[in-house]
Amino acid sequence: MSTTPAETLATFANPAPQRDFRIHMEIPEFTCLCPKTGQPDFATLILDYIPEQSCVELKSLKLYIWSFRNTGCFHEDVTNRILDDLVSATQPRYMQLTARFYVRGGIFTTVVAEHRKPGWTPAPSVALAAFDTQSTTRG
């Protein structure tokens, strides 16, 4: 296993390109540096996307995210840079990246950036009834 950060994103072929399906990832350990103070900024990244022909490979994503650990970035810039890199690597139908930065100076920051493939229209949503959480005990 590599122990070094990497700036390259690997992909693999979408196993079901004939269908729109959503991939959801939560990355709770994102770290970069404040470009003004050099102090660490921590965030949870939430990635949702509908792939076209390729999907991002998880190990390369982990190493890519790790590459920001010692990089000074404004929250808005790093969120858009990561989205741009992921879009460039995977060419998805749709992708949204939400970056929820932890408190700094009494302020929480959330940045949401998205990409839509030109001409792509999502299928209408189907609202299904919600079920209560299942339990192994009855009573």
C-alpha cells in the first residue's frame, strides 16, 4: 500500500453505463492548511455523482485527498479544484461536492459545487414510502 499522497485520480469502467445511478461517498478526514495562518483546516467532503463511462477508484481518491494535507487553500478554491479534477478524470453525467469545514474563529463554512454534463437531464424522481428502521426484536 502506498504511503505517499498522489495527485493522480485513477478510474475504472462504469459497470452499468446504460442506467443513471448515484454514487455517494463521505470523506470525513479532509485536511488542508489555511493560506493566511498555515494552521490546519478540517472538513468532511460529501461526493455524489452519476457516472457516465467511468467511476473514480477509491484508493487513488484517498491518496489524492491526502495530497492537500500540506497545501494552503481557501475553502471555496479547494472545493472547486477537487470537483474540477474529479470531473476531468471521470466525465460524469452529474457531480456534486459538498465541503463542510469545521469551525474556525467561530464560523462553520460549507461550500457546495456541482457539475452537469451539457444536455443531460435527470430522470424524474420516484418517491417511495419510507420504512421504519428494522429491528431484530419485536414488541
